[in-house]
Amino acid sequence: MTAVIVLVFGFVYLGMLLGGLPFLQLDRTGIALLGAMALVGIGAVSPEAAVQSLHLPTLILLFAFMVLSAQMRLGGFYAWVTWKLAALPLPPPQLLGVLIVVIAALSAVFSNDIVCLAVAPVLIDVCRQRDLDPMPYLLALACAANIGSAATLIGNPQNMLLGETLRLSFSGYAIDALAPVLLGLLAIWGIIVGQTRGRWARQPDADAPLPARRATDWPAFDPWQTTKGLIVAAALLAAFLFTTWPREAAALVGAGVLLTSRKLHSRKMLGLVDWELLVLFTGLFVVNHALQETGLVAEAVAALAAAGIPLEQPGFLFAAAVLLSNLVSNVPAVMLLLPAATHPQAGLILALASTLAGNLLLVGSIANLIVADAAMRRGLRLDWRVHVRVGAPVTLATLAISAGFIGWRLAAGG
């Protein structure tokens, strides 16, 4: 049975690497689900063991913050913020700086993917109305959303997983991550401004005509629904910072409050929940649990240590997180490396390395793909070549900053 488990595991992670499998209409979520179904179906994992392998606090926290992000999107908050930014009487470089800071702050609290989904189409349109080239701002949006999401344990799915499984302090992590994140945002601004070389205006014939407003892109601003969402978000942050209330329980109560609405139908709210991501987590939990039960993971970690590559050491863990995040995506990478996360700084290392590595390639982050898709729908070409010109230097700079900061912390005994 061990051989079958290894075969299924290899099948799943090959799919994670390729983003799908040849001749099959499966994406990463479908492959993870199929792998879990296969293991249960052949008896390698019992249904009871499959359920027990799920880390429910992580799944609950993910779901609850998806509901919160849906509330903010349906309330028109993200579009309203984007229009307010566009109205600021600032020259293009300063406007870029404000955009980076605001997007990072939003992504630290709300889902970075939802922020990009809601902001990208509006950002393109407002840039065109100001006769600005949207491309530098779109690249800043994607990079800032990824880096900003590293600032907290609720900014992205892998940070939620790390925070819940390693029981990391919410405030302690935020304090530790603050300096690398702020310096990373400064790096984004410097790199994009340097590459733009003062050419901020869009070419008259370069873009497609401005399309008519679409309700799905620009939901009308609803002050009450937005205020309701912001109050719940503030209450959750206060609970995370100042109480010992389990984060997943507090978040679930907040989601329940938001679902109790006289105006926003639960169908709309739940329709914006990323069920595919929840299914991806579920499938990977089962597949990884099956492999760990064979003992092969522990043997592999021991073999690497004997070969002079102890994954539990900060430097090797950091490098492994960067490498795996670009091979199989950051969530599967973090799941694979969790057994080696024994160092006191392992949570910070995995969170920063896996998140910042997502800026390297267009496919390294769902947020990147969302921005690229929004650009395509507006007649802009944001392909991997365009992205890597900014993504590669941003990734190298932010990883160097984080590695230096973690090294300083370790040297100082932190």
C-alpha cells in the first residue's frame, strides 16, 4: 500500500507543479481532490482518518475571512477606495506609492486575491481616465498585494495555515514581519519607478477603448454594508490581538454576523467564497497525511540531515520554501515543509519565504493571475515576460531583505 500512496502523492504534486495534467481537464484543485478520493477509495486512508487529517481551524478561518472579503466587495468598498485614490492630486510616482501602501494594508486584513479581483478592473479604468499607463500600477497592485499579505497571519491562506497549526502569536508575528514587509513595499516602489523612467503617460493607440461600466466589476458603494464589514474586521483584529479567544471561533462568529443581513442575500455572499481553495486544502490535507503515516517523510528529512541539509535549520528551511513555492505553489509547499518546522522562527521563515516567492513568476500567485486576467479583459497584455521584469527584481530584493532580517534576529538571539 505504501507504493500506491507514494504513486498518488507523486501524481498530485506533479499536478501542482504543472498546474494540471496532460489530456485531463483538471486544475490543481481537481487533482488534489482526485488524489484524496483515490486514497479513500482504495482503502489507503479510511473515511474517518481522512476527516481527522483535516485541520478544521485553518479551514474555518479561511472560510470566515472569505465571507468578510465578500462583504467588503459587495459593499463596493474596494472600488470606492480605488476611485478615491485616483482622485488624489498627486504626480504619478507619488500616486504609485500611495497605491502600494493602501493595497498592502488591505491585503494584510482581507484576502489578497479578493483585493486584486475587485481593484484591478477599476484601477485600469481610472488610469485611462487620467491618461496614465495602467501597467506600472497593475504590477504594483499584484506585488503589493502579495507582500502586504505577509504582514499578518490572516493575509493569505498559507499564513493562516501556519498560524493555526503552529499556534503562532498574532501580534508577535505581525511585529516580526513588519520591517521586512515595509522595506519590501519600498523596494516595489523603487524598482517600478526606476524601470518606468518617467514614462507614465499611456499611448493613445496602445489600449483598447474604455468599456462601459459593468456591475460585476464596479459594485455600487453601500456605506452601511461597508461600515458593517469594517466594524467586524476591527472587532476580529482586536480579538486576535488582545484576547485568547481561538481565532477560528472568533472569525466564525464574525462571518455569522455578516451573513445575518436584510439586504445582502446569503447566496451572493457564499457565491464569492473560494470553495475551490477550500477543496484544494482538503485534498492536500488527506494526501499529505497519508504520506506522513508511511514514515517516508521522517526518513527523507533524516536522510537530508545526514547529507548535510538539515531542513529544520533556518537557512535551509528558507531556501526550501522559496524553491518549492515556485515549483508547486506556496500552499502545497508550506504543507510539505510543516513537518520540518521545528525551529522557533520556522513560522516567520515559512510565511515570509513562501509569500514573497510568489512574486517571481506570473503563475507563482493567484493574485498575479487575477491581475493579468483583468488586464486581458481590458485589452492589455500582462504576460509572463512583462511580469518577470518587475517580479524577478522585486522577489530577489524582498527575499534578500527578509533573509537579512531573519539572520539578524537569529544572531541577536531572537
